[in-house]
Amino acid sequence: MHSELAGAVVPGSDHGRLSRERIVAKPGFNRWLVPPAALAIHLCIGMAYGLSVFWLPLTRALSVGQPAPAACPDMGVMTALFTTTCDWRVSDLVMVFSIGIVMLGLSAALFGGWLERAGPRKAGIAAALCWGGGFLIGALGVYLHQLWLVWLGMGLIGGIGLGLGYISPVSTLIKWFPDRRGMATGMAIMGFGGGAMIGSPLADGLIKTFRSAESVGVWQTLAVMGVGYIVFMLGGAFGYRVPPPGWRPDGWTPPASKNAMIASGHVHLRDAHKTFQFWMIWLVLCLNVSAGIGVLALASPMLQEIFGGALIGLPGTGFTALDSGQKAQVAAIAAGFVGLLSLFNILGRFFWASMSDRIGRKLTYAIFFALGGVLYAAAPWAAGIGSQALFVAFFCVILSMYGGGFATIPAYLADVFGTQFVGAIHGRLLTAWSTAGIVGPFVVTKIREAQAAAGVQGADLYGRTMYVLAAFLAAGFVCNLLIRPLAGRWFMSDAERAALDVRAGTASVRASGSFGIGRGGFSPAAGLAWAVVGIPILWGIGITLSKAFILFR
């Protein structure tokens, strides 16, 4: 009976081939096929962090091969959007990233409820068409030299793809791995951190391949990557399966009796944002991200300005005293630092999310805030004594917890609000990321500018910044401390859940069990799926490490 129901479509219903009901896993399915499907999508949209590789070449799109850019004095934003005779400025192009991050949060919040109804496959397909299609529109914009098309494609439409792609696997993975919620979401969200690690060197190589006397090679690169992203993400979307209603691994029982922070019920999407706990978790994510993203925004200049000549064997020589050749050497070392931070950001997503399965989400975040605050406060001391190794080590740990915060938050939400609407609730929570993406870099940049205007240099230039970021984490520690289990009145009643089942067409299969689907393990299909996503990850890690080794020469 259970086996039949596990993959069945409700009689009389008219479900399309892409609907949630059509992708219910059948007996014998291996749940370890779902994480690589999610990784395939996250590795593509993670290129959002690597878009800066296009900006400098695009500032010479019209003046390729010329001694100076085709600049227009006093060019305003409206002129930049429509000009065909002036080269773009970096400030005009960076807006693509800002628009994309804002749209990520907004689209995740707006479409989260639809995703829960439509299923991850439809959301994954929409994400592929928006993200990859955004690159294609961006390529057209570069070819025609119309900045508004680049903003529309890679910023607005691509940003919608970011939001849908980011949240598409969350609810599904949590339901497939109720016994390892943190690890499952950590594996997928690790891909978002690793997307730029793969995409940036790939884009750089393609730009060099397509560069000619007439073209900087960017529009061709965007077109190739756009098509590649559509294909790769569609493969991930069609790999999605959802578990039968009531599915649970053999021998596993919900641990509600062991941990009061893990809810035994489910909160409806319409009620989640009305709770005090939602807004405390919102602040927890926002404060953790604000601190980490602020450092990422200034990592390269921070290392260069703090240590200056010491990075190339000239202790006591400030950054401003270096000549152009020495500054180029220092910049190369700083690039290695940025690469190392990116690697720890990625690894932290899997490590800390998996650790949270053992020690709990609340304690994991307490560690993030307490240890992170201490390391931020200690960073000026490490800079003051000239210890590059300590300084780099401090920030590698900090960035691992920054990435870990992203990967742990979906499981935290599932613990507090249940799994029924966790994908949609997570989508709404991601507005905290959009907020932090503005607050963090703004605060760090303004403090640095004020210090520089006051004549502060070297190790002291970023001291005040580090203390402010430590204060962010102290506030986050308090917010995390205030999170308590929800009162019973917030959870849906059995009757309300039954009504939802009727609307979803799953009312007849409320019984729980494995339905012929075990815990999964290695199989040829799983091995192939993991190889498809694992080989690019290993390639990206190899390139990142080769750049980071320059730090230790």
C-alpha cells in the first residue's frame, strides 16, 4: 500500500509534468541524488560573488587597444545607461551586483510560498531561465553597449534567478534528511559560496580566449556562460525529487523529546513573521552577515594597507611608500588572501552546518558570535605586533563562521517553525541578507574613510572597524540568546494540516514510514551525480590554493 502511494498521482487530478506531484520519489530512490542536484544550481548562481571579473574589461569595451578610455566628463547615471559612445565606469557596473542581491531577497520572499506549492523542479527551471537568461541579455547589452540591458538582465532578471535558485532545494533537502538537517542544507549552500571559485577563473580564461583587437571578449564570455548555466541548472532542476508525504528514514524517530528547541509541529507561513522568534532569527542572520560581508568587501585593501611592505620582506615600509612594482606584488599577495577567505567561507558552510546537527543550532550561533567577536577584537592586536599569520588565521576562522551562518539558518528555521513551510519562511528571512549586503560594506567603508581622513595609517587604520564589527556580533549573541521554543498556539492544528493535505492532493497518504525508500548510500548513479558537481569544485579549490600559497612564500 505504502509503496503504491509513494509515487502515485491522485486520481482525477490534472498535474503537469513539472508539478510537485509528478516528482514524488518512487520506491528504491536514493536520497543522496538530491544534494548534487541542489549543488548544480547553487554552483551556478554562486557566480554572483564573482561578477567583478567583468567590470575592468568592460570599462574599456569601446576603447579596446586605445591608450585611454572613451570617457565622457560629468557623465550622469541616465547618460551611462543609454550611451553608445562613452566607456562605462566601475561604479556604473557594480550596481549590477547590488541590484542582484536586493532582488535575491525580494524574490525569495515573494515567491517562497509559490515554491512550496509548485515544488522545487518548477522553481529550479525558473531559476535557470532567469539566471542563465540574464547572462544572455547581459551579453546583448554589452554587444550593443547598452548598460540598461546589463542592469535588466544580470541584475533584475538574474537576481530573481538568484532568489529562486537559492531557496529551491532548502525545504526538499530538510525533508529528505530530517536526521541531518544542517549537513544537508550545508552541502547545497556550500555550492553558493563555491560558485565564484569556479566561475571567476573560468570567466577570466574565456575573456582571454575571446579577446581581440575589436573586442574585450566579455559579451562572448557572458553568452557562453549563460548557455552553460542554463544547461547545468536544468540538469539540477530535473534531478529534484520530493519525498512522499510522511516519509522518514528507516529506524529514525523525531527527536522532539530530546531537544526543546526542535518543534514537533508546523507553523503556517502566514503566521511565521508574526512571532518574536522570526525577527530574532532575522537579526541573528543580518548581524552575522553584516560583519562578514563588510570584511569581504575590503579584504584586499585591508591586508595591503595594514602590512604594506612587510608582505614582501620590507618591514617598516608603509603601503603609500611602495613603488608601483612593489604595490603590484603586494596586490598579488592580497589576492591570495581573498582566495583563502573564500575557501574558508565555503568549507565553513559544510563544517559548521554539520556540527550544528550534533550540538544544536542555538549553540552553534552562540559560538559564531562569541568566538567571532573575540577574533575581531583581537585582530588589531595581531596587526599591531606585525603577525601576518595570526591576522590571516583569525579572518579565515571568521569567514568560516560567516559561511556557516548561511548554511545553518535553514535548519534553525526548521527546528523552530517545523518543516511544512520552511522553504517559504527561509525566503522571507533572506531579506536580512539584502539588508546586510548594504549595511555591512557601508559601515566598514565609512569608518575606514573617516580614519583615513584623520591621517590614520597602517595597523591602526582598521582598528575601529574591527571593534564595531565585534559589537555587531555582541548584539547578535544577545538576539540568539533570546530565541526560545514557540508557544503551542502558533502551530497548525491537525484539522488545518488535513485541510492543506486535501488541497495538495495528499490527504490519503498521511501515514508515515519509509515507503520503500531507505537511507540511501553509494550507487553508480549517485557516484556519477557527485562527480559532475565534485570535479568542478576540486578544480576551483586547486586554483584557489595555488593563488593562496603566495601568502606563505
